[in-house]
Amino acid sequence: MIDGLESVYTQSAASTLQVVLKALKNLKHIYVVNLSNSYSAMNAQKRETEESLQKEEVDRKEQWLQELDEEEYESLPMEQQELITQRHREKVRQQKLRY
């Protein structure tokens, strides 16, 4: 097992690689696994996926609220009606602050 090509005994990574390849020349197959960025890349991808799913959910709720008509609004429980009204007031307030 080799853990990198940095060495105090060679001038560069290229010369270290040459030494390693000469030592391994009799092997039929050489397998390489690079784990240096795999864990951080996996976490970054996971975060991006979660963020995109959250954004899609917010967009779906926003679209539903935009398409909500008066009859559907009236058929909702009072708690949901109050939440929708609060969200609408907050949007109007944010729009006023922008201008």
C-alpha cells in the first residue's frame, strides 16, 4: 500500500512515481484508489441534493399558494388560513421594503 507520492528522498512526485512503477513492473494489474477528496465530495453532493429538494418543496408550496382559489382557501382549517395570511402579509411587507 502506498499513501501518496511525496517523499524526502526524491526531487519530485514524478520521480517518485517512476521509482514506484519500476518496483511494480512485474505485477500484472495495478489498482489505484484515491480517497483524498471522496468524503468531502460526497458530503458536498449530499448537501446540494438536500438543498435542491428543500428548494423544490418551497417552490411547490409557493405554486400551490399562487393557484389557490377562494373556495379552496375557505375549505382549509383556520390554522392553515392564518398561516397563509401571515405568509402573504410578510411577502407584501418584504416587497415594500425593497422599494
